[in-house]
Amino acid sequence: MSGSKAGARPADGGADLLPLDALGAKGAYRARNRITVTDVSGAATAELSLVPGLFVHRTLTALRRAAPLAPDERAAALRRAPELFATGTVAGQSVTAYEHYVSRVGGVPITVVRTATRSIATRLAAAYQSSRQARPQGTADDWRDRAHPRRPCGVDPARRRLRRERRRQPPRRPQPVARGAGARHCQL
């Protein structure tokens, strides 16, 4: 199979190739249109599903409509992500097998791929804390949270009360400044 071109189907139908299915809102989707991915020597290694634009549009629409995770669940998911990336098994493939595939297909030395895997895991571990530091100080994780136990949404109740009182009062008219000899007796 070393003489095959990118995009050509192997004679055996691709049974031994790693399937790279598209991920949609309802799970993995193996498209009818697929392309063969080759390594640097030209040998077929994987089969990539090519999805139509409508599939992409529907998947993105479903993701936008999905309810977000609660702040605690989001933090827990982000804490689990680095461990899963560095040690987990995805589609029956271990991290070591994944690193070998990346090295073969990309032509990158295996040590560089292993370093990149560790670096990505390290960056993932800091993702939640980094996103919190990017927000203004005093903001809450969720709109239903109180930023301060005595101050809902970070607003001081005394300031809020003062604003309400100012809105109720009639606007103050500026006092005119009198000039000249009879300035003391001039009143408007």
C-alpha cells in the first residue's frame, strides 16, 4: 500500500486503517466521503471522514443551544482534562499509539511529540485558573452567584440606596451668580 496517493481507497476497503470519524452533537459520525491519510513514507494510516457543510452547521447550532455546565462541573471537567489527555484511551488508542501516529504522519521526531503531549497536559491543568485571572476582579463564576456574601453582584447596598434616593429628588437648579453693585439684592 506504499504506492497509494492521498485520497485513494485501499483495495481492502480500509479495514485496517484508523477511522477518524467526525464528532457531532449526537456522537461519532462516519461520513460516506472519506479521505485516506498517509504517513511520510506514503503508507495509508487512517481514514478521515469529510462532512458536508450542513452537518457542521447543525452541529454548531446544537452546541450553541446546549446548556452550559454549572461552574463546579466545569471546573471539575477542566481538572480531569489534562489527566485524560496524557493517560487516557480514545477510540481504543493509547497515548503512546497516538504519539506514534502523530510522529509517522507529521514527520516529527517522537521525542518532540512526547514533549508536546506533556506541554499540552500542563497547559490544560492551568486552563481554569488562567481563565479566572482573565476576568475582572470581583466577578462571579456564574450570574446566579454572589460576588460577596453581603454584596450581591459586587454592588454595595448603601451605594444602591443612595442612587435610588438621588433619582427620587427633583433636580437641583443652579444658583445664579450675581455681579455688579446691586449683587446682594439680586435674587432669581
